Amino acid sequence: MNPALREKLTTAPVAGLSAQLRKRGLEGVFIDGVRPLAPGQSFVGTARTLRFLPLREDLFTEYGGGYNAQKRTFDAVEEGEVLVIEARGEKGSATLGDVLAIRAHARGAAAIVTDGGVRDAEAVAAVGIPVFSAGAHPAVLGRKHVPWDADLAIACGGATVQPGDILVGDADGVIVIPPALAEEVADDALAQEDEDGWIAARVAEGHPIQGLFPMNAEWRAKYDAEQSTP
Amino acid sequence: MNPALREKLTTAPVAGLSAQLRKRGLEGVFIDGVRPLAPGQSFVGTARTLRFLPLREDLFTEYGGGYNAQKRTFDAVEEGEVLVIEARGEKGSATLGDVLAIRAHARGAAAIVTDGGVRDAEAVAAVGIPVFSAGAHPAVLGRKHVPWDADLAIACGGATVQPGDILVGDADGVIVIPPALAEEVADDALAQEDEDGWIAARVAEGHPIQGLFPMNAEWRAKYDAEQSTP
Amino acid sequence: MNPALREKLTTAPVAGLSAQLRKRGLEGVFIDGVRPLAPGQSFVGTARTLRFLPLREDLFTEYGGGYNAQKRTFDAVEEGEVLVIEARGEKGSATLGDVLAIRAHARGAAAIVTDGGVRDAEAVAAVGIPVFSAGAHPAVLGRKHVPWDADLAIACGGATVQPGDILVGDADGVIVIPPALAEEVADDALAQEDEDGWIAARVAEGHPIQGLFPMNAEWRAKYDAEQSTP
Amino acid sequence: MNPALREKLTTAPVAGLSAQLRKRGLEGVFIDGVRPLAPGQSFVGTARTLRFLPLREDLFTEYGGGYNAQKRTFDAVEEGEVLVIEARGEKGSATLGDVLAIRAHARGAAAIVTDGGVRDAEAVAAVGIPVFSAGAHPAVLGRKHVPWDADLAIACGGATVQPGDILVGDADGVIVIPPALAEEVADDALAQEDEDGWIAARVAEGHPIQGLFPMNAEWRAKYDAEQSTP
Amino acid sequence: MNPALREKLTTAPVAGLSAQLRKRGLEGVFIDGVRPLAPGQSFVGTARTLRFLPLREDLFTEYGGGYNAQKRTFDAVEEGEVLVIEARGEKGSATLGDVLAIRAHARGAAAIVTDGGVRDAEAVAAVGIPVFSAGAHPAVLGRKHVPWDADLAIACGGATVQPGDILVGDADGVIVIPPALAEEVADDALAQEDEDGWIAARVAEGHPIQGLFPMNAEWRAKYDAEQSTP
Amino acid sequence: MNPALREKLTTAPVAGLSAQLRKRGLEGVFIDGVRPLAPGQSFVGTARTLRFLPLREDLFTEYGGGYNAQKRTFDAVEEGEVLVIEARGEKGSATLGDVLAIRAHARGAAAIVTDGGVRDAEAVAAVGIPVFSAGAHPAVLGRKHVPWDADLAIACGGATVQPGDILVGDADGVIVIPPALAEEVADDALAQEDEDGWIAARVAEGHPIQGLFPMNAEWRAKYDAEQSTP
């Protein structure tokens, strides 16, 4: 992602970006049920995916231990990427702990998003990389999962994520932006943000919603006039 | 609501008020599943209601946009009122954002209660009006709802709310008080609060629960004696 | 519990203890769905159990009021014990309030764990005893429960708890440790904690997961060498 | 509804009708979570609505007994109408029993649809009117509801139903059709049904899906040829 | 239970019995979420209870195998009793199979009620004893449970059941009747059943609900007159 | 699969097979939440997998229509295979209809298993191929899914299924058997079935569970004697 786009996506709120996606017919873009481990965390990045499958003891024996798909992916994540984990919304185990969070952070990853749990959650929160998850759970992943494969399209929190999709997260949640739309969505979201901020100021002054939100011709004329004033 | 009653209801904890309602046979009075956006928020007010219905694309086209039922209600809410939204517990979209929260605040509303989501949740929390909701979600309401009508009895968080009902919220949750009962419920809750505070102090001193909570004759005599002491 | 064991269990994270239990074939040891009322709370103690049954009006009349099973148990809890309540995960009422929390604290209890709600939650959080619960709810227990019996094996948060079992809770959650295993589990968790801390430091330096987590012979040799160095 | 339209809607499967609604951009039209009490029941009719609100003891006292909103609506339902009840998906009580089902049947109602329960379910199933519900429950409605109002837009099974909307139900479920679209949706569903039936016959003969479903030019030519052959 | 009472309770529908319990203030009497394995099954009996706790591997090793609490209880159930199992609504394993169902049947038990699963469900359904459960599941109980104790008050399907309580089940569901109320509840339910049957016949003739259900003075006079006519 | 193994697996009940898997340490083998469309259906086959991802409008446009992954897989399924679909337990749309069921049947597939819905469910049930699903829903798959890829390991009903795994379904549910274990699991299940049948006959004669289930030395001697008798 080029730095200018990253900057715009960092400035635009997730709520505003999602409204622009909706205008383009995209509503299935929300990774729901995840929250940041530490309040105030937000991020922008491109997706690197990792898929867990439900625990099956024979498969765990073969694929669960050692340098498994999970660990290989944390070693492979690159600068600016968001490591996204499909864990089927399972809250009864963790999908990562502090050592792996430190590794992702050291690799320069932008964030970790999992619709499963996190263990040693306080230690993970302290690492410094934003981690959005379904919550804390002390169990290792083997209680519920087999780490399986990476770098394919996955389902996370009810949304499909392809490798390379752009993910943006803040206090409202996490959304997925198809890369080809990111530039225009960001631009339009920032423009709308300016407009909404101006409207909010008018409403705070006591003006009614009617005619102002959305703006009628009269209000828009005032807005445009102010915008053009240096 | 007269200021004296408002003052009493502000002082009494929701837990204590609900216990008094239970004594009068009312248990279906809890708006469950909602939490304040900012810790420590509490409120007292009378209900103004707003009802959302499930998204149906044809109805959204007709009723969803422009100066819809939602916006009209935020323009109409009056000082001291609590704007209560029926959103069927749907967490997959917002039911309001910061502009509308600012409008309700500017109108002098006491609070907003919704069993749906809130977008731009950090901005909404910063407005200053208490907002109790099912959580943050970045999507606009049209992902899940059609804003429909107002000022009728609704279901919110599993409780029926009529326009004019008294709502009280604190860290424990939100309850609905039939207006005719509010005065006596508030008085009795405050009296019980005094008594429970005295009991709590005795328990903190090491006295057992037995005979003290509830008080037997001996303990009550001591309590009454202290109360009458200036 | 002897002070040395208590100290070890206090130092070891719940995540680390649960990993040791798993190595011994125990996975059904998590009290899920409970969180501390105040952030940062943690505890170690032995279980004293209390069981609630679903509200049945005739039984509540007979057993719900006065010096019931709940109150008797809070009067009976002893120093270092964790009062554990089976409430079937029911979130629609409280299972205790501030007076009882004060009593447990005055008795020297280590913590209270309930898979039901807590009323006057802010007051309870201020008492000083760690309370892990399914959340705040203002209703008294009689809305959903009859307090029934104590000192028998119960189900809490999906785990079986016997009187005398060791419970440990922190930000990750609460686990149940069979007393006979506690010493070795604590020792091994602390040893593993040292090792994982050392690994974390190496990962923070930029070393990959591969070969290091878990350690191969080369890394282990380095680790062992450092350990033996004063 | 004119008899010709009713006939078409009776012949077309709900699955086919819903596909036509989707082509016109309508997907929020499914009353989910309801099943017929007796296997094989299906229906077509126009909606008459009834709304229940959550039990609140004071309101039940005032509005729950006697000739309440529920009973008035069953007395008022007219021939060919479907009585649709909003019960918030609550399965813990009934929303009607056999006496009311008999009344609706005697009035000539086409069906009853409720996202709540039915009591005396075997007796209700024997009445002869199709009843689609969330299942059987022996409790009277007052355990969970206050019967409230009628003839307004409601939410049932996750779909918005306006009075006068057309409802069609079969083994697949129940859908809501905006009246203005009913004719064309029915016509196109029947045409598609013919086509799909012809395709199904070809597939049964062993032809692959590829090129046939949907039909390519070659297959369509054959289909058209057969259609024009008397 | 004396045969006359058993006969009355067999004749009265569960819906009618529950309405009489409600008149006496009892609503927490429904074992919800259970259905008969074979359609048309119904039963009357007194409760013998059995409690399962969540799987904990150490406890299963000690208590799960051999002649465990489950098997002892099936050997002990007596004629006319209903074996009621607390399984916490867990659907991911069975709580009995055909051998134990045959044993209960051979002992003369009236029914088995479990809020968990049943394995070999077709074979169990063929045994001839009514079995109400949360559904079929092939896994043995050890996947989710430790069979624990018997003959104590338990929670089943959201209701408290004491040993000796009367249970009645039919297509609507299962209810719990305190023994001391059974006679009057049965008598009043049968009387109401007569009255409702007469009302149903009038409604089938085309009379409106208004004034008839419940009956006004005029209708009651007609009803009473017919009743007194031989 | 060789015919002899298929025959054994067809004869052995799923409950018995799952007990043998458990003896070998495998419990994560249940595809839960699926039921046959027609009562009495059962099957044995090897898995061919198909994966759906959550609806994302841009991806549906690109991959959802025409000869998509779903249709390609139904054209490719081979004799004796079970087509298994990952639909994330989503019940709000179908994952197949009658045309595709006919195709699978024509190809000689042994069954279809989906943890999503089925449309035209009555027509599908009439095709003759066993279909186990989460239930009927009239919507086409595009309401909730994008058909994505095939022939990789998937999650279905909470179990991991690899291409080539053996699946067996009957009234109790569906299980996954690793191919390498199938022969011994089938043999042992059939042997256990004989034994359990003999035990069931003894219990039906009135013998207690104690000592018989499992058999003590005395009972086993009798059993062995009878077995060896021609």
C-alpha cells in the first residue's frame, strides 16, 4: 500500500469508510465480534490469511505441533500486513499468545485480527501491535483447533478476506476493503467526514436535523461558501 | 418529571429501584443487553420511543432515506426525555451516530437507549449525553433496519416501554418504572438504601449475615436507635 | 493451601497453568464466560461451592427468603476460599450484591466466582475482593433462581468444581486445578514461564519462531548455558 | 387477491417466488424460524397483523385479559387473510391455542403465522387451517407477552410485514411479497419453474450441469423448440 | 401416585394443567427444549433424578466408567417413576442409549426425560417407553459429561425438579407439578377442558370470541343449562 | 472403498462406530446440527468437499454466477462419494436445490451433507439421494454465500473433513472416519453391536445393569458360551 493511501485510511473512520463501501453496493465487509485488546487501538494494512480447522485428534497429532501452519505464517508475515485468522468464532481457546504477537510485531505487521481467542492477553496487549479478537482465553489452540493452511481466502467474523485485501480497524470494528476501491473510498470518506463535521458543528449550535443532515440546497450553499473561503 | 422526583431517582441505585418494583409484582422491567458507551454514565428521564423494523429493500427505498422517522424523532425529543429505540437486539448495524447524538444532547435529552448498535462510538461517547447500547458497529442503519415510527409502545432489550414511562440507568443496567409508581418506589428505595448501607457497615465490622440481613428484632432496634439519634 | 504453593500459583499465569494441565490430559477445567468486575483482579484459592436452581415459585417461597443457602454459605466461607456459585450461566438476575461481597471479604475469602450476575456491581467492585461473574444485572436473585444447597460438586461456566478444588483466576479467565496436581503444575508452569520469557526476548530481538519456539537443540543449549550462568 | 393470482401463487413454490424477488433486489422477505404444525401445509393470503409486547405485569393486568387485542384480531380476520403475529421469536409460551385457531378457520382465514409458540398444538394442527410457528409450548401467552395492537407493520421471524402484504408458505418457509410485485413475480416464477423442470429432466437423464443450468444457447434452442411443439 | 390421580393427569392436556398452575402463581414449571423421540408419546409419573456434571477428565476416570451413577439410577428407578436427567442442555453427546432405556422400561418406569441427547435413538424409540430429550446424538456421555449423583433436586430444561415431583408430558412439552397441588390442578384442568371444548364447538359453529371466550353471563347460562341436562 | 468395508459400515450404527473412534482417542468427528431431509435415510461414502465463503458482493459478482465452484463440484462428484459442503452453519439460505441433487444422484454419489440449508426441500427429498442438512430455506445461496473452492479440507458442522475421509450417517447423525481406521473400527463396532444386542436381550428379560453392562466374568462366560454354540 502506498504511504499516501495508508495515511488517508488511517485518518478516515471505519464508519465513514463502510458508508462509502455501501454506496458501491458492498455490505458483506464487516469482521464482526472482534474488539481490540487495548482500548484505542486502530490499524490499516493488507491481509495475510491463516486458517484453523476444528480439532480432530488424528490431524492435530500430524499437523498441530512443531513448526505448524500458525508458526510458519507468523514467521512469514511482512511489514504492513495484517495477519487474519479464521477460527470460526470459537471462544473456547486461544489462537495466539505473546511470543507470536512479539514475532508479528518484530516483522512489522500492522495488526492481528482473529475471530478466536488470545491467551496471555495482558502480555499480548503490552506488545504494542494492535490485536483484535473475540476475547481472552487461557487455553492453547489445540483445545479447539488444528492450524491448517495460509494464504487462501478465509471467513473471519462473518466476512470473506482474501490475501491482499485491505483491512482497517478502529473502535467501531474492522472492515475489509477490496484494494481496487480503496483509493476512492478513502477520498470520499474523508470528504464526507469534513462535511459531517461541519454539520455536527451546526447541530451542536442548535440547528435541527431537518434540511441539514443531509443538507438541502440552502445549507449546502453555506457549506460550499465556507469551504471556498480561505 | 418534577425535580424532586428526578433527584431521588438519580440518587437511588437501579438495583434498589428494581427491588422495590419486584415488591410490587413487577419483574418485566429490565432493558437487558445494553451498556453505557462511557463508563460511569447514568441517567433518569421519561421515554420517547422510536421503532425500527427489519430491512426490507422496498420499504427502505420508500421510508429509509431523507428526513426519516429516526431523524424526525431526534429533532422532536424534548428536555429530560430518554430516546428509546427498538432495534430487536440486532448488533450488525448502528442505530445512530454522532450527529444525532449531538442533536439529542442539544435538545436537552437525558439519554439515548438502543438495543442495537452505535457508529462512530468514540465520537458519540464524547458528546456528553449518556448512550446505552448493544455496542459499537460501523454500519449505517440501512444494513439491517428501516426506521419506521415513533411514540408508540415498543420492545427494547426484552422490556416493554411506553412513551412517558420513566427510565433509569446506571452501571447495573436500565429499568422501566411506571410513572404512577415512581414516587413511592424512589422513596422506598432510598430508605432501603440507608438501611442496607448501615447493614453493610456492620458486616464490614465482622458481623455475620445471620440475623442482620435481613435484620432481626435486635438489630432493627439498634438501627432504629441510631436513626433517631441526631 | 500452603503459602509456598499459593505463592507459586499467584506468580504463574492461568494460561501457563492450563497448558500444564493439558499436558496431563485435563482440558475440561475452564470456567468460561466470567470476567473480573474490576480490571487487573486475580486470585488463588480453594473452592467452596453454592448451587442455585431455576426459579420455581413454590420452592422460592419455602427456601428463597430469610437466612437461605446463599447467606449461610457467605457466613461460612473461610479464609483463602473461593466462593463458587452455579447459576447456569443465567444473566438475567444477580447472584450476589455488595453486602454479601463485604461478608466474604470480611471472612477472608480469596474471591467470588459466579456464572450468573452481580448487582450493585460498582459497589461490589469497590469492596476489594476479586469477583469474577457473567456481568452486572440489577435484579435480585429471586427473578431467576432459588438458592439451594452448598458444599457439593457443581457446574460453573462449563466446568465441574468440587469443594476443595484449587481455583486460579486472572485476566485470561479462571481454571480449576485438582489439588493433587497443583504443586507439580505450578512448578512446571513457572519453569515454562522462564523458558517462554527467554524465548520472547529472543523473538523480540528479531529471531524467527522456527527452531526457537519450541527450542531446537541449538537454542536449548544457549538457553541452558545462560540459565547456569549466575 | 384475485383468484387467478391466488392460483398462480399456490402453484409456484416459495423457493421460486423468492428467487424472483431477489432478481428485483428484495432479500429481506423471509419469515425465518417457523415451521408448519402439520407436514405438507402450505398457503397463500394477505397479511393481517397482530403485535405482542414483552410481559410487563402492570400492562398485562390492564391489557392482557378479557377481550384483548389478540382476541379482537382473531374475531376480525377476514376470508383469505393470513393472521401474522409478532412474538419476537420467543419460544417460552404460546401465542394461540385451539379455540382461536378454530375462530380464524371459521372466519375463512388462509393461515396463521407466528414467530412464537402454539399450545394444544395437536388440537390446533387438527383444525385444518395451516399454522406456521416456532413450535409447541404449553404456557398461555401471559407468561411472556402482553397482546398489544393490530393492523400496523410488524417484525415476524426477521421480516417486516405490512397489513395487506402477500404471504406465501410451504415446506421451505414463508415469504412476504409486496402486493404490487405479486403478479409479475408469480408469472416469472411459474415460467422459471417450467424451465427448471425441463432442466431437471435433462439432468436426470445424465446430462451435466455445465451449459445446461443455466442454459447455454444450444440447450435453450432445444428447450424453446420443445416448448413450441404442441 | 394413586391410580385415580394418574388417570386424571393422563386425560388432562399439559397445556390445561399449566394454566391451572399459573392460576396458583407457578410459572417456573416448564422443562423446555425437549421433545418425544416418537410422535404421540405422553406420560405421567413421579420424578427420580439423576445429575450429570461437565466432563473433567480426572473425574471421569474416577467416576465415569463401570457401574456409575447413571447405571445405578437406571437399576433403581421404580414403577411409575420418570427418570429425569440434568444434562445442562448439552446436545453434543448422548445421556442414554437403548440398553438403559430397556432397563427403565423393564423396571416399569413411566418415562425418561433428559435435556441432553439420546444415542441409538431409533432403537430407543422402539423400546416403548416415552423418552423426551434434546435430540439424537451418537456420542457416548463421556464426550461431555461425568455421571455424578442421584435423588437430589436438579435443573432440567430450565425447571427445578425435586425427587417425587409429578411430571406430565405430551406433544406440547413437559411440566412439573408439586405433588400437593396435583389433585386440584388435575380436577380444575379437566373442568376447564370441558368448558373449553364446549366453547370450541360454539366457535366452530361461527360464534365470535367476544363474550364467549371467556364466557359472559349469557353464554355461561347456556353452558350451565346444557351441563345440567342429562 | 471396497464393497466389504462399505457393507460393514452400512450395517454398523453410527453410535457404535463413534464409540470405537473414541476408544482410539478421536472425539472431534461429529458433523453436528444436520438431519436427513427424509426420515430413515442413512449412507456411507468418501468425502468430496466444497467450501462456501460469506457473501461479499464484489466476489459474488465475480465468482457466484454461471458455472461456479458449486456447480463444477456437483458435476465432478463420483460414484460412492459424499459431497460435503462447508456453509458455516448458516441457516438463512440454501446451499443446493433439486437440480443439483438430481445431478449428484445421477453421478452415483452416496449422499450430500451440508451444514447450510436446502431449497425445494420436498423435491430434493424425493430425488432419492440422502441429504443431511441444517434444514429447509427457500433462498438461493447468493443471499449468504459465495461458492468458492473444492477438494480441500473443510469444517462442516464443527468437524474437519478431508477429501477421502469416510463419512457415515444415520438417524443419530453423521461421523467422519479416518480411512486408515475404517476397517478396524467397523469390525469392532459390529462385534460390540452383537454383544450389546445380547446384553439388551438379557436386560429386556429383567436382569439388572449391574454386572451385565459392561459384563462381568460370569455374564461374559455365558455370552461366550452362547456365541460358540452353533
